[in-house]
Amino acid sequence: MPVKLKICGITTLADAQMAVELGVDWLGFNFYPKSPRYIDPLKAAEIIKKLPDHIQSIGILVQPTLSEINEIIQIAQIQRLQIYEPMDFSDLSILPIPSIICHRISDNQNKSYDFMNADMILLDNHSKNAFGGTGKAFDWANIPANIPRDKLILTGGITPQNISQALETVDPAVIDVASGSELSPGKKDHDKIKILVEKVREFNRK
């Protein structure tokens, strides 16, 4: 299966359309209010309804309750969920749309990670102060070998400069870029995204 590219932290229609035109597969919308890439679900809905059908819209939630998740699904009309630390449930198969469970990895840490019956698992760099978008990579050697690569999303410090190395080292199903695709938090960079798309396509041609 070809690796897909997800650009996370979309905040404007112009950036979403630019990413689509360049060939991005998935777009991430961050509903965590403390994130510098936060977008209101109503604003996200306005963008999502104008996207082509083949583009996956992903809603990022941090420590959400089940009721909060269902409300955001209804408002934003996202197609997939990306969840950090759900609060009042532990079985993601109860959710009405496909889900991604997120785990943050610290260096020198090698352990198993619970899928919680999610469809996919995302591995990110651990930070005390942020859930995603840190701009820092973790040691990819710490990714457990027993995680199926066709279920794995890799994020954390991916840039145009190291994406090829990430692809060769990990070979994930999806590679997820936030800060490495930006001019500033929430403002996307055409040239960076173009390079990211080209690197993924180059890898997929091998």
C-alpha cells in the first residue's frame, strides 16, 4: 500500500485547497483549544464541505469525553478521529467513524502500546507541554516491531529534510506533518508541502 501524507493543523480554506492541489491525502483539523493550530468545529465544517470526496478529514481531540466527540462529529462532519487520552471510555470501536489512537513516545522508552480497538495507531514525540506539533522527532528505533506498519501513523518532527529518512526507516501507512509544513503555527508553506508530497511520491515509486 502506498504511504499517505497527512498535513495537520489546517486553519484556512486557502491552505486546505493548496494542500489538496499539491497532492496531500489527509488533512488534520485540531480541536484542542490549547493548540496554536486550534480551529473551531464550525469553521472546520465550512472548509471540509468544500473538499473533494477523496480527501480524508481528520479531527484531532485531546482528552475528550464521548459526548464531546459525538458533538464534534455532528458539527464538523469529519471522516476520522485522532484521539489523545480519551477520558471516559477505553474502547474506540464504539465510535461511529474510524479512529486513530495516539501515543507519545519518550527517548529510551520501548514498550507496547494499546490500540484500544482503534483502526490505526499514531506515534508522536512526548512533550510535557504539548500534544503534537512539537517540531521534535523521537527515536524511531523505539517503535515496537509488533505494530503492523499498515496501521501505523508516524508524526513528530517530520520535515522536508528528514521525511525520506523517516519513510525508509519506518515505512508507515501514513506520515503526518504539522510544524514541518508551516511558515508559522496554523499557516502552511506551499514550498514545504510541495517537497513533502514529492518525497512521499518518490518513496512510493520504489
